[in-house]
Amino acid sequence: MSGAMEKSLAILEYLVGYPDGVALVKISTDLNQLRSGCHRTLHELIGYGYVRQMPQKGDYALTTKLSSMGLSFLSKSGVVDIAQPVIHRLAQATGELARLAIVDGERLTLVAKAQGAKSGLLYDPDMGMDLQLSCSAAGHAWLMTLPEDQAIALVSRQGLGSPRQFGPNAPTSIKALMKLL
């Protein structure tokens, strides 16, 4: 991958964590990019419509162009249209949140949901989120369909989720995960 492409993608992925915008200095420091080069890349991304500069402080944030492209892609694929009625029926029958995640290479990404609960605490995760394979029900379901060596390789590349972030029962070793699966 070219250096310019790598820097652009790094900035786009970084900005996902800052919906209200982030300063150039923080972006360049956190990504270990020269400030002048980072500034130039940000302005190229602005020109292509992927990034905007916030009016008050001049911070940089993503536009909705990437999410629009992703939603358009999913819409044209037909996956969600086919699965949504099934997810809805499952949610209604169980009274629980039902979610659909799709496998894309080594990633498992949430793309659709239906809420079955009528009252109480309604948990609503972000769509488009990549799941932590070692700490999610969908991740476990996918890993169980794979040969053990392939499942271990995927989790090793992604890393284990920490109990601090995913709860006290999150597996802290490959051995613990394999026992759980």
C-alpha cells in the first residue's frame, strides 16, 4: 500500500473514534505523522468529501460519506432485506435483541438488528461495529464453525478482549476461549 493511501486510511479509521471532531495536533501525534503531511492529507480528504473541518475550533471529523457508501453497499447486496424479516420474527419470539453480523474476510460486522423487548432496558449497539471474536456471541458462533487452528489464528490476529472492557467472564487466554467454545 502506498504511503499516502496508508496515511489517509489511518486518519479515516482514527476519526471514527471522534464524532465531535479532533484537533490536527492530536491526530498527527497519535498517528505519528508529520503535522504538515497530516494537514495536507486531511485537506485532500475534505476535498473528496470524507472529512469536514468543524466551524468553531477547526477540529476535523468524518462526514457521513463512508457510512452512506457502506449502507448503499449493504442495500444493493440484498443481505439485510432478506434477513430482516427473520431477525424481526426471532426478536418477537424471544423478546430479546436479535442482531445479524456478516463475515467479511477476518472481520465480523454487525449490519442489522431487531428489538423484541417491549419495556425495560433496551440495549442498542452501534451498527457497523466490528465484533471482538473472543467476547461476543456472534464471534463464538462463527469461531465454532471453523477448524480449531483457523479459529485460533483469527483470534490471535485480532487479540483477546479484556475483562475490563467486555465483562468478568471474557476469556483471557486462547485455552480459556477454546474451552468455552
